Amino acid sequence: MQTSSDRHEYPAHWEADVVLRDGGTARVRPITVDDAERLVSFYEQVSDESKYYRFFAPYPRLSAKDVHRFTHHDFVDRVGLAATVGGEFIATVRYDRIGAGGTPASAPADEAEVAFLVQDAHQGRGVASALLEHIAAVARERGIRRFAAEVLPANTKMIKVFMDAGYTQKRSFEDGVVRLEFGLEPTDRSLAVQYAREQRAEARSVQRLLQPGSVAVIGTGRTPGGVGRSILGNVGDAGYTGRLYAVNSAFPEDLKEIDGVPARRSVREIEGPVDLAVVTVPAERVPEVVTDCGEHGVQGLVVISAGYADSGPDGRERQRALVRQARSYGMRIIGPNAFGVINTSPRVRLNASLAPEMPRPGRIGLFAQSGAIGIALLSRLHRRGGGVTGVTGVSTFVSSGNRADVSGNDVLQYWYDDPETDVALMYLESIGNPRKFTRLARRTAAAKPLVVVQGARHGGVAPQGHAVRATRLPHATVSALLRQAGVIRVDTITDLVDAGLLLARQPLPPGPRVAILGNSESLGLLTYDACLSEGLRPQPPLDLTTAASADDFHRALSRALADETCDAVVVTAIPTVGEGSAGDAALAAALRSAAAAVPAKPVLVVHVELGGLAEALSAAASTAPQAPQQAEPQPTEPAPAPTEPRTPPAEAEDTAPAGPRTPEADDRRAAAPPHPRPAAPAAPHPAGPADPPPEGTRLIPAYPAAERAVRALAQAVSYAQWRRDAADPGKVPEYEDIDERGAAELIAGHLARGQGLALGDEETCELLGRYGIHVHRALPAPTPDDAVAAARALGYPVALKATAPHLRHRADLGGVRLDLADEEQLRRAYAELTELFGTPAELRPVVQGMAPRGVDTVVRAVIDPAAGAVLSFGLAGAATQLLGDMGHRLIPVTDREATSLIRSVRTAPLLFGWRGSAPVDSAALEELLLRVSRLVDDHPEVVAVTLEPVVVAPRGLSVLSASVRLAPPPARDDLGPRTLPAY
């Protein structure tokens, strides 16, 4: 590394892993003097044409002077970055700061010339686009505001890289060269381009894991049983359509097949390409396997092996090394300690997991960080008992284990435009990047429902094995932010499945009005009460009586769906004595027929012990996974069901301790079969009873309890309303009196005094004033005479307040005296306070002019290290604090979001004329929220703002107290270049 005194310290924070357009990864890092040989080797592999485009002349080799120039940088005025795979350069970019005449310059010159060179074999992978994002971020950090680039007209690929970046540009043509100049400040278009590229790249990286053309199971046991042998059998039994290989270094040299699958001692011995490797060897042997896979060009890994961060600090370091090693070869990892992946598409039919049976194909995508919860979800979706009808199946399933690399964010990117997934269900125990998750969730939820249940939400720490950034936000705040992003957040996996089944095959309800009909008056009343509890607007239940026939149900449902005052229908049904399955089938057919006639409104059924009806409503002979047809007879011993996992015998030499990450050790090898499996056919199974119903079939979900059906319906109603609101999210208004530059100068001056500080009262008022936020003046009163003098300056009536930390904002403790009309009252109040609470030095009293009476509220903004900037609002007072009645929104807040924020708290009626009181000036309150949002969004150095109390009167408002905290901004934020989490 460079150590000369005239050079800056090596900027390690510029190092990053990025996902490229084809789904592979590359490492971006600064170029140093140690890279001379790598640079020469890289240049030798570049074509003469690419060299000509870079230097505008034939340039077959680099001179010693060139190598010195391109490897010696000061990391300020001269910077070079390289993209590497396997430790070797595949592309470079550099900038040189220039002055007005294009000559080399130093700060304060704010323009630089930029140039790229990409190895021909890696052109078209989006390497240059990724490098442009990173070099632009570096330049902004070093005070450079504009890039200039000169490109030959024939170099259309590089011109396109610059033109497509989304920056504000100026283009000219002179002396046979195209000159491009563009500013580096992010624009709406540049961010949109960056996010679109991020989505395509990360979706493609997950697609390579879920749609491989070939799979190698590494660690396949030589004898039946064991994790590797079980997964090999699961892949084969599912009817995987690609090429399958068994790999174990302990195989005899003469062993060519195992269970009809080609057997190899190393992945290097496989003749063709391998897209996906499922790794089941012990953790200490995984690095050797990763090297073999990387050298062979494997695209991705599913690491079932345990013994990583789930096993303690040493394992965590082993996990970090695993991720670094895999990424150095351009590979992504699911796991380690993963349960596996499933893709039910007929084009793939991949079950590379410990689940012994392939789930029924369907439209629901599943993501679980826990293998045990993954088993429960798969089982719940496909079994008949336990309540919910399994009306649809699974498109894809990912169990991420320790989630060291591929996370829920990556899977969301894949599901966003996956045509085979209509609903996304996620079980999360930690969110590694909440800011990015909410951004991706908002976009995904605008296209398809996203239902999330959070585990370990009250534990205060991330589960063992998860490396996540800490958040200071309480769970309730995180949940509110997820709901703002359109996430349907539920509390249990039962609710997760209930909501998913409704959303998978029923339309979104156009409103909250619910019709209830059925043959049980009591069940109808329970449903009615449940609707009221969930905030829905139910109509009085229609009792068809226990004598109702299928035709009666059909007519009643048809009338309810045709009613313009009805948005959804809940049908309640109890068994009819003596009819049996024939009656169930007739009733199911009647309900489906009526529902199909009005496809815009959802229909749900609440049933009591009607297995036959639930089966008929699902429009399939069985929702349980069916055994595939085999060329050879199956063993007589049945395979265990997913709900009753069994532990397979392990081979100490060949098989890792592996399985889902769960609190119980027994779960680590869940769901693996204890017996050998015959070879599976290469082609997909023929259609059978387990195949899904025809596309577009109106399937009606059935629930065993009214509250479960209604809760799912209420979630759908809220989500549908969010979709309608999201179509017009509002705008962030501009205010002419905001002095952004003046505020920036104040902040820079304050931060020059220290790394982080709380501003004084005068400094706070000055900074807030730059954004049109005026704080009611308060004067210190260390003595009674000072209090009198302050009151004369402000004018009577006044308030006397104790501002000591234990009394601040605690009017209920008696530390505030209001409406003091003259000097006598003021002196008496001063004496009372000091007598009750201590000396003036302890009380820190202040005198403040009286504000118009109104409702006391509190406005806060904070920058959380994980979630980003959050704006909060609530009513002031102990009751609100005890109830946690605060609303939250992500910054920047739009005008529509500000309106909804003040109405989101349970005590909001106090602002709008509750019990005959005068409504407050909500428009002024919304404007205050928007101004605070702008301040924090414009200046990330403002890490905390508190306005308390804010008295909102019928006309106008008064900010009576304020505090502001500053800190240096992070080196990178969500506006920075695309990166994978650092390891």
C-alpha cells in the first residue's frame, strides 16, 4: 500500500462488492502501487480495438512510466479504481482533477477528467456503469462536482454508459472527439437509473440460484442417508429438468454413478458448466470446495453446512471469510446453515432443500430466515388440517439460514418482476438494511402484495448468526415504517398464511364494507363483531337458517355481490346433517359460481369442521404434495411429512452438520429421508391431482374461525387503500423562505468545533429559523429579579418554567406556572417553584411569553443508523408516552404523508374538534412537519430534532421548546453507489 507522506491514507471505505448485470459479483477497490503486475496482466488481455478507444491511438503495451502513473495516486486529485474477479483486474477507471484549461489542478478546482478501460471478455456485464457510480461517489467526497470525458465517436458503448447514467449532461463534438461534461449531484433520473440497474442485477443473481441449468451436490454420501445424499434424492425426486451431479472427494475412482446420477470426486472433473453447487461438507472443508467451484466457474452456492456465525465468534469470522472468498470468484451464497431452495416451475422443478417432498406449484413466493419456520410454512400451505384451505401452492421458496450474503432484499428484487409469483410471504428475524428494505418493499407492494411476519421482535438483539446494523428504533416504529411502505405486517405465521391465501386468488376489496351471510346466526354475529374490531364496516348478518340449500347460498351470495354498498362478502357455514361430501361439493360449486359472476369483489368462507367443503372450494382433488411417478417402485416405507422432520444418519467424512438455523439442534437436519431413493426421471412429472387448477380459476379461501377470516380481510382492505394512495403519493413542497445554503454554513461552523454536539438554545433557534421554524422566545431567569426583567422584556402575561432534565416537559409535576399577569404573581410563582423543587441552579428556570391556547403536540426527527431518517408526531403528555401513541414516516415526507401522519395517532380526534372543542390549525401543523422533514433531508448532519411542546391553536401554532443535535454525515448513504453488505 502507499505510504508516502505526500499521499493520503488508503481509503478502505471505498472498497465494495457489487452485483453486475448478469448476476455475478465483482470487487471494486482503489488501485495502489502493489497492483503494477495486475495492471500489466490486465492490459495484455485487452483487445487492440479497446486500447485504441482508450488512448486514441495504437497502444500495444504500457510503458514503465504508464504503469507508475496508473498505480500511484494521492486519493484526492488522482484516483484509480479497479473491478476485480478472482483477485485479477477486469476493468479500471480513473479521474484526474483539472483546472479551467484542462491542466492538472488541486482543490478548490471541482472538475475532473474520467476514463475507463474494460476487458473485452467482461464488456456487456455492466462493469463500467457500476464503476461510474463508485468513481462519482469518490469524486463527490473529494469535492469534485463535474466530470469531463473525451470519447471517440466509434466507441458507442462508452458513450452509452455516460448518456444512460442519468446525470445532467452537456455534449459537444470537436476535432473528431465527442466531449461529454456532466454534473455529479444525484438527480431523480440518475437515482431511478441506479435503482433500476440494481434491481435487474440483484434479481438476476437470485435467478441464477433458483433457475440453474445444472446442479452439483457436493458432499453426497457414499451410503444412503446423510444430508448430501438426502438433498441429491430430493433434487432427483422433484423431477429436476437440468443436469445433476453427485460430488464427493471420498468416492472411489471407479465410481461413475450413484442413484443413477453421475458421480465425480471434484467439481473440477465435471465436463460441462455447473450453475449451482449445493454444499453439504463440514465447515472446515468448505473453503476448499469454494475454491474448486470458483475455478470451475460455478455461478452460485447454497451452503447447507453449519458451524458458522451460528456457532459463536470463531464461526462468525469463518462466515466472513466464506463470503469474501465466494465473492472474489463472482459467486453469491444462500446460507450458510441454510435449509435450501425450491422452484416449482415446470421449466425447472428444483428441490435443492431438506424438504423431502416438492410443494404443490402455485403463485406464492416464500422466504424464511429459519428452516423450522420454513417447514411450518410449507406444511401449513399444503395440508388440509389445522384450518386454512390450501387453495394455492408455492412458486419459489428460499430459506437463507444465517443470511450471510443473499437476503430478503435480494429475493424481493427477484419477485418484483417474476411473472410466476403473485404474492410474497416473508418470515424475517432481522432486517440487515431497513432503509433499502423499505424502499424495495414500497416498489414491490405497488405491484403485488408483500406480507411479513417478524420474529425475535421483542428480543432486542439479532438472532445468533445474523450480522446486522443495530437500530435504536423500537419495534412499533419499525412496524409503522413497514406499513408506510405498503408491507402487510402480521404477528404470526398463521396470519401470514391466512393473508397470503386470500391475496393469492381473490381480488383486492374496493372498500371496507362487508356483507355477511350464512346458515348460522351465531357464527354470523361473531363475524360481525370481528369486523367491527378490525375497523371494517359490516352490514347486519343475513341468516339463511340451517335449512338453506346450495341454491339458497348461491342466490344470497349473488345478491350481496351485486349490491353496490358491499365491497366484500364473508360466507359462514356449518355442517348440514346427513348430506356429507355431496352436499359440500354442491355448496362449494354454488359459491364458486356466484363469485365468478362478480370477479371484482373478494369472497371468504368461515366454516366449522367442513373438510369436504374446504376440499371442494380449493378446486383440486388434494392440496397435499403427491408422490411423483417413478420408473422403479418406491420403497415400502413412506417418506416423513414436512411437519415431522427426522434426522438422517450422517457420514462424518462426507457430510456436514447442516440444516435450518433454529434454536433447537434437532432442527438442523430436519426433513431429510432416512432411506435411499431411486433415480428420478429427468422430465417433469405428468399432470396429476397435485397440479394447480387452471390459471384464473376463482378459488375461495376457507377459514376455521371468523376472526382469522376477518383479520385477513382487514389486512387486504388496508393494503388496497395503500395501493390507491400510492398512485398519488403527493409531493415535497418548496418554500421560498428556506435558506438551505445559510443553514449549511451554520452547520459547518458548528461541526468545526467537534465531531458531534447538541446546539445551544440560541444556536438552535438560528438554525431552525433558516427553515422558517420559529421558536417562541424564552429568557433565562437565574434569580427572581432576572425573571421580572425578562417578563418586562417579553410583556405580560408570561409563563415560568423549570427546564431541568427531570422537570422538562413535565407539567404534571408542577414545574410550570402559566398566565402570570404581573410582577407579584411572577415572584410568588418563583418562590413556590424553588421551595418545592430546589435552588434556581437546580431548576434552570426560564420566562416565556404566553402562547395562544391549543393542543400540546410533539414533533421529532431522528436519523437511525439502520433505518435512515424518521419523522415522528404525537400529542404531548404522559398518557401518550405511556401508550406509545406516536406516528412515524420516513423522510422526505410528502404533503399527503404529512396529512396522514397527524391523523395516524389514536389521540388525533383531539385535534379535530373532539367533544365540541375547536379544531386546531392542521394546515399549519402539516407545514411544520414538512419543514422539519426538509431540514433533515437537506442536511444529513442534523441527526436529531425535537420540538416539544408545539401548541397548535385554532389559528397558527407556537413552538415553545426545541433542541437540535449535529454529527458528521456518514461517508456513504442510500444515494451512494450500489454495494453489497460489507464483510
